[in-house]
Amino acid sequence: MIKLLSLFVVLAMIVQIIKPIGLPGLRRRSDFWKLPLAGLVVIIAISAFQL
């Protein structure tokens, strides 16, 4: 699950750099750094719930 989420975050970063996604907070190409932060928070939450 975590590996799949990590792969999704990397793909979303690539898409964001090529063509911005357009969601609030992700309207510019330079906002790609926000995606791994959100992914990290989700991965930590998933890890905490699996304990």
C-alpha cells in the first residue's frame, strides 16, 4: 500500500511539473514540492494505523 502511494506521488509530481494539476494550491509548476509533503503525511498516518 505504501509503495503504491509513493509511486502515485512520484507520478503526480511528474505530471505537476509537465502540466499543473490546477487544484487549489497546485496551480503553478513550482508547487510540485507540496505533493511529497502531503504524501508523507498520508504515509505516516497509514503506518500509525497499521500498528
